[in-house]
Amino acid sequence: MKKMLGAVDAAATSNLLKGATDQGSGSDPNVTWPGGKIVRQGETYNDWGGGYGHEANRRFRERQQAAIAAADRAQLDRSQSASTKVEGSGKISVDVNAPKGTSVTAAVQGCRGQP
């Protein structure tokens, strides 16, 4: 059951067929249709000729793929713009070679908390 549910999850998030709405092989009358054609493991997937026809199914496939691309882009943008809080500590040592009696100071700018 775990293997089957894993396969269902993988299928739900895949885009292997790129929106093809018909599957056929061999002598299937639609197998030679070029629109949206994807061949996987000897099977042909392309735009279905039934229903409203090849042209309507091509438009459906293109709208679907554009929506997937936009969603993928939005997800990528979100993942790249997420802020992450980083905390740490460190030590800075400043050694200055100057004549005896020279006043030397060092400051940390742009640091929150104790410098």
C-alpha cells in the first residue's frame, strides 16, 4: 500500500506527458497526430481528436502548460526570496603597526547587538 500511495503522489506532481490528452499505440487512428506528441515506453501521447477536436485540445494543453510554468516560476521565486535568520558569534582582532603612542580605534558597523 505504501508503494502504491508513493506512486500516486509521484504521478500527482509529475508532468511527464506535458498535457497530452490522448494515449494510443500501433494502429490507433490518432497515433500519427503530431500535436503535443510525446512517446514514452512505446506508447504515443498527444492531443485528443474527440470532444471539441484537436484544435480545442491543443489550446487546453497550452493553457495548462502555461499555468504549470507560471506556478513553477512563482514557487521558484518564493523559494529564492525567503529570508533566513542566521545567528552566530565571532571574534575580530585588529593589529596595527604604528609608532608608539598612536591612537588606534576599530568599530563594527551594521551589526545588531553587542559589537
